[in-house]
Amino acid sequence: MNVKNKDTSMDGPAAPCVYVGDDLARYGFGEGHPFGPDRLDAFWQQACAVGLDRQVQQCIPVSAARMLVERFHTPAYVERVIGQSATGVGYLDNGDTPAFPGIYESACYVVGSVLDAIERILTGACRQAFVPVAGLHHARRDRAAGFCVFNDCGIAIETLRRQHHLQRIAYVDIDAHHGDGVFYSFEEDPELFFADLHEDGRYLYPGSGMAEETGRGAARGTKLNVPMPPGADDDAFFKAWERVEAFVDDARPQFILFQCGADSIAGDPITDLRYSPAAHRHATRRLLQLARRHCQGHLLAMGGGGYNRRNLALAWTGVVEVLMSD
Ligand SMILES: [Zn+2]
């Protein structure tokens, strides 16, 4: 991959940070697997084709230390990933997530890059960032799930709380799959404002995210799940999005996390939604406005799913182009 060896900031320190490099690209499960190691390159080629490589701050992937991963995950689970990563034998879940050799190290680069992006945003090096290989929203505290080894979203939330002392955090997810690993880990957390538009769980993995799931106990009302019918298009998305926008506005977040999975675009091989990349641009534009209103523009986008390479390239390039407009 053609990436410069140090950060560049042609347009000054406020340009968004984008993480690219082989250490991040390597997170994947081998050629032929939907979550293969070619996804980052597919995005970056498109980003370069429209000149974004000369406009964003290119950041080198960073590895997270084990103790940072354990802000969210149990030590026993992390130990298991380390062991199976060394042997490369078996699965880390029930059959979607193979223990690829070196998967621990690759997963640590996903987490470390997300945490580095948060650090850069909160220290003023940028106001927005995009980590293409990230948003691994299915992993639970004690187990892998659905191509997700470490839940960088969950680790980001824990880090924003413990290290940066923020409380009110918005997590918005437009991936075709429900962000169950984030939802159930923070279901009782009244200051994690979770909004998720996803294909109805009756038709798609992981089967959760019903409209009635709004949070438990003191957190009731702080979660918004919007199941979309198979075949839902941009018009359906724009209409449903209005609810997400009002929800996030009411939350008055101190930081916005955005999982912009591209598997919700028409033509994805494993889902049935039919948005176009315009949906991702729209969501980014509106979240950026909300971030400016509530939290100095602080917005971190994470790539999430997307298994049609052309779709993810166009969707994520669109996300970064919109972030450039800040
Ligand atoms: Zn997905």
C-alpha cells in the first residue's frame, strides 16, 4: 500500500485524520472471506482517485497495549485470543470468525488506531477522524462474534469515560447489522445514547435490535433501535434518519461515535438493504452538524462492515469528503 511514513497535514491541523497502512489492512480472515484484507486498499484507492490523500491527515496505525483492550474485554477472553492467534487453529466464535494467525496483533491495531484518533480529536490535532477498518460492533466483553474480535467501539466508550472523563456519548450505527455488542454491553448505561438503523433482525444476523429494545432500568429511553425491512432504499433511510437526528440532538452528546458500515448499500453479498452511498453522506453531514452544535465538532467515524468492495470504497470516500467540509 502506498502510504507516507509520517503524518501529513497539507491543509493545516484541522483536516480530518484518516488511518491507512498495512498494519490496519491486515485485520481480516484471509482471501476469499467477506472480511478479507483487501478492504482497506479498495477504499484508499478510491480516496486517492478523488484526491483525498492530499487533503486529509494520513495517520499511521497504532497498536493498543493489552491493558487498553481490557478496558472493555475480560482478561480471560483476551488470553484466549492471544493463544489462538499464535496457533491459528479453530474459531473465536461459533463459526464466523476464524482464529487467523496474527489476528490478536491485527485486532490490537484496530483498537489502537481508534484510541489514537480519539486522542488526536480531544487534543485538537483534528476535529474528526475516520478509521476504515474499525467499528467491530458484534464482539462482546467475553467473546468474539460476526468477524469482530475486539469491540473497538466499546473500548472507545470506556476510554472516553475513564481516560477523558466524558460522560454523555452518542453512538450511531448505520451498518446493515444490529450493533449488538455495543447495545447489550451498555444496555443499562443511561449516558450512552445508542441509535442504530439496521436490517430487521427477523431476516438478518444477529437477530436483535427490535424497536422495543430501548434500554433497561435507569437507561430506559437512551437507546433507539430502528429495524428496516429488507429492500429498504434511500427514501426509507432518510425518513428513518429524522428520528435518529432528533434523538442525538436531545442527547446533547459530548462526543459522537459513528459506525458507518457499508453493507447497507444495494449489492452487498450478505445483506438485503438497498441504500446508496448518498445515505452515508447524508448521515455524516447531519452528524457533523450535531457535533458542531454539541461537542466542538468532535466526531469519530469507523468503517464497520461492507463486503462489496465498490460499495465500501464509494461510501467511505463519501464520508471523508463530507468530513472535509467542516
Ligand atoms: Zn454489518
